[in-house]
Amino acid sequence: MALRLGDDDELSEINVTPFIDVILVLLIVFMVAAPLSTVDVPVNLPGSAATATDRPENPVWLTLTAERSLLLDQKPVAAGALGPMLDARTAGDRETPIFLRADRTIDYGALMALLDALRGAGYLKVALVGLDGAP
């Protein structure tokens, strides 16, 4: 009587089909979610050759549109109410960096007036936002 040891006909390969299914589902989720995370305010930003810096977890966006309207995190704000609105948004922390996006058609005087208003409100950490690439 002969006895065979270890000669089973079972396949001992890893099934990668469920892994590929999960990867494809994640890819679809990211493809759908990526366009939703972009900014909806139409601002024609100037280019910049500077290296990009790290973005904080919950950035404060201040936008100056081509029509010279101010938006704080995509909500309209009057120029006179900028200080109190920023205080409410940052919980009074004046060390919070403000990310300033201004349309490229805005003249220098309007941009300086906005920077002066930010300085008058006590916010000295202002980062200018531009597009990657040469100006």
C-alpha cells in the first residue's frame, strides 16, 4: 500500500481579484472626489516660479475677485467687516496665516489697500497664492 504525502491538487496561489476590485473602487472614489475639492470662485491667478509651501489643515482663504469683491472662504464680506469676520473665522488667533488670492487684473493699489486692511486688523501672516509656473 503506497502512501502519497504532499501531493494535493489544490492551488496555493493568492487570489488578487478582490484586491484589484478594491483598488478600482478607491480609484473611482478619488476620481469623483478630486474635482469637488477645487475652488469654485473664478479668479485668474498670476503665475509664480516659487516653490510651493505646505498647506495648513484648515486654511483661511481671502479672495479679491476681478470685480473687487472680497470673499472669505467663498462667502462675500464687506471691506469694513473684514477684521471682525477674520476674528470670528480664526477664533481671534492673529497668528493664523491668511491665504490671499487676487485676480491678476487687480491693480497694485487695490491689493495694497487690502494688505493694509489686514495689517490694521492685526493679521501680519499673509501668503499670496499664485499658479505654478512662470509668470
